[in-house]
Amino acid sequence: MADISKIKLPDGVTYNIKDMSTEIGGRNLLVGSYKYTAETPFVNTTTVTDGYKYLNDVHTIVQVHTGETYIMQAKTDGDWSTRHGGQPANYVTLWLVGSTNVSPLTTDLHLCLTSAQASNPNYLGDGKWLWTIPSNWNGKYIFIRVNNYNTDGTTSVTHTYWDFKLEKGSKTTDWSLAPEDQITGSGTSGYLTKFNGSKSVTNGPALGSDTTKFLRNDGTWATPSGSGNKIFTVQPTTPYNVGDLYIAEDNNILVCNTARSSGSYNSDDWGSAVNAMSTQEVSDAIDGDILVVTGNSTNGGNVILRLNNGIPYEVLITDTPTNITSSSAKIYRWDSSGLRYSSTGYNGTYTTILNSSGKIPTGILTGPLNANSFSAIQNFTAAMIHGGTLTRGASNNSEGTIELKNASGTVIAQVGNYGFKFYGPGAGDSRPYYVIDNSSNGIAGYTATGTLAFKIATDEFRMPKAYVATELNIGNMIKIVPTSNSTHRGISFVAAT
């Protein structure tokens, strides 16, 4: 079968078909933006103080939603203004316009983008703005307006604009074609579309016939897997055969893996058209947001590199490398934000396992912890460890000890395979005496030289010597107390009650 993991346009730019998902960052959401490049920019000529034009042919076909983050970017031969209105002729502004519909577009909301904005939107420099969708823009489609200015209202002012791009997320990527501008068409009357070096449009063969073709990696037209295969631009109907392609509504490219001669469409017959890439193909992927599945066409792989301008910026480890947007895909996602995990696909909900500061968030480590839980960690620092069991010590103290230190760093207690040790204070000596508790000796106290001072074992208390200040009570029946008079000192035995 032909390699349909990527589309390489005749201008030498390689695009990955799988990255046509509207949910993956880096994808240009502005359909029609290909028309306005540095070679063929949008030209706005005006003679009024506020000369604006709407670009109704550059718009999204997906709605934006409250709380989502986007980056808008564009280029111009003018200077981005710090405000709207009353500006000299060299200044320009870019506007985002919110519409309830795609066709026809309506001017429901306007947002002026200036070079002085620092909150929402936030100007990032070089004609780029970071924007989080407010509630009043929820569900809107976005298109573009540009403004020229002059101060006298009579001078003719001309400015050019190009490389419009709206992408989801907070990571800025270079301008690229919207996927809909790479492949267009609907039904048997549509066409596959390719671009020459200046991004102008030429139509390929018509869709829906037995001779349907697609763009191969070398930029030529090719049949998906030999003669007789079809490309569907609406949900396939039987009969369909292995190797047929389906351009789904979300711009995902699916390939038929199981033929069905009659009956209803079955989604299980179709899978992602992403195939593993060779090392050479990876080196050729110099533009766009690329998915590179490691391994080869025989054994595949579970590690995916995401590239932008040929530079990796994200690593995915997944059990479903050919369909990472599946809601059942399990994905570990490692990038500059840290390590995150999702059990609901690439666009699902993530749990942060390791943040960008190299710390494990609270609640990630659960269950009993022992030394093996941190076998690869030389130093473990925590403000609080609570819940479960912390296990240390073992045969020959192979698992170490736990030490408790005072504010000056002196060890005042230890826990190990020998039991507990509690050290007492003393002038000039950090360990003048200590108490130990273990199964062989019971509770025993030692002097700084290691001499036994006392021992409590089974039902006995033993000590070489002791000092009693007032009395010694024996069985609460008799007391031994010190006595003295003017000439003698001694002890007396008196009743305890």
C-alpha cells in the first residue's frame, strides 16, 4: 500500500495527514489563509482615518469555547499600533471578529489586537497575541478584519497583510496551511487540491471514481493501494474495500482495513491512516506539526515524537499509536510542562505526574511506601508524608535507617533494624547517653561510653546503680525513705499506706 502517513507538497513542504485534527495545537484554524502569503498578500488601500476591511474568505469552521487558549498571528508591512484610531499612516491593527454562523458570516463581536496589550489578549511580540476565550465569545466562529489609519482623512494609504494563523494552545508555531486548504472537496463533484511553489491552487482528479488519487510523498498523484480504490468524503457506504480512504468530518484520514460488501457502515472496519516513518522521512519533515511513530511498518511502535520545523517538542507514549485521539487511548505526554497522563486520549483529561520544576504533585504516590518506591531517588524532600506505612530497615540494615535531627543538625533519634535510639543532650558531647528499644534487649539505657545504665526486660528492671531522692515504693506495701538526725543519717522502712 502507498505511504499515506504524510503529504509532501510540490514546494518541498511535508505535512502529516493525521495532524488535521482540529484539537491538536499547531494546526492553522483559519481556512483560506493560504491565499495571503508574502508573495500574494491582502492589500488594503484606504483614504479615511479609519480604513478597515473584512476578510470574509479567511475564517474558522470550528467554534471557539470559553476558557480555551489560542494564539493569533499575522504579518504586515506596517507597524502594529498601540491603540485603535487617531494614528499616523504607518500604523495598522488586526481585529478578530466573532460570528454566529459560518455562512453567512455575521459581525457579532469585535476584538482589536494592539501591540500594547498585556493581559487578555496578551501581545507576545512579532505580530502574535495570546488570547483566552471569554464567556461572551463562546460558540463563535472567527474571521479577520484589518485597519489602516491616517490623521487627515484624505491621504491614500496602502498596507499589506499576510500569513494569518489562529492556533489552539499557548505554543507558537510557524505559519502553515489549514488542513482544509490542503485537501478540499465534497462528494463526487469535489477535487483533491495541491499547491505549487507560490501556494496557488491546482485541481487534481475528481473524487468518488475508481481512478481517485491522492498526493504521495514525492508530490505526485497516486492511487491509494492500486486501481479500484475509492476516497469517501462522507461516511462510507457499502461496498467498500481494503485500502479505501475516508476523509472524515474532523479532517481525520481513515483507511479501510476490513472490506464489507453489503450492510451498514462499521467504524471498526476503519483505522487511522498514520503509518510508521523511516529515519529519512523524519529528516524530511521540516515544516508543519508532524507525528512521527517510531518503529517501522512491520512492528510499529508505541513512542511518538511531535515535531515542529523539524524540532521535537513533545514525546507521547501510548497503547494506541495509530489513533491517539481515541477516547480510550492511554497516553503519557512529556513536554516542557512536565509528564502528564491521560486515559481518555490525546484530547482527554490529564493528570500531572511530574511538573516542570521536577516535583511530584501531592496525591500521585499512593499505597504503602518502602525504599523500593524511591530506588532511583538519591534525595527525597517532602514537607509532609501522611497516610499508609513507611517501611525501613531489613536484614543487615540493607534498607538504611531513619534519623531525626534537631535545629542544629545533631541526630537526636534513630530508627533502624536495631530498634529505636534516643540520644540525650550533654555539654561538649552530642551523644552523652542514649536509650534503645528492641526485641532482644527490651528498653535499655547506656552511658556515653556505652556502659549499660539500666535495662527493662520482661518483668524486671535492672540497673548497676541508682539515685532515689525521696522514697522507693515496693508493691505499694512498704516504702524505703531516707532519714537523718543531728548525728546520724540512714534509711527507714515505713508502711506504704
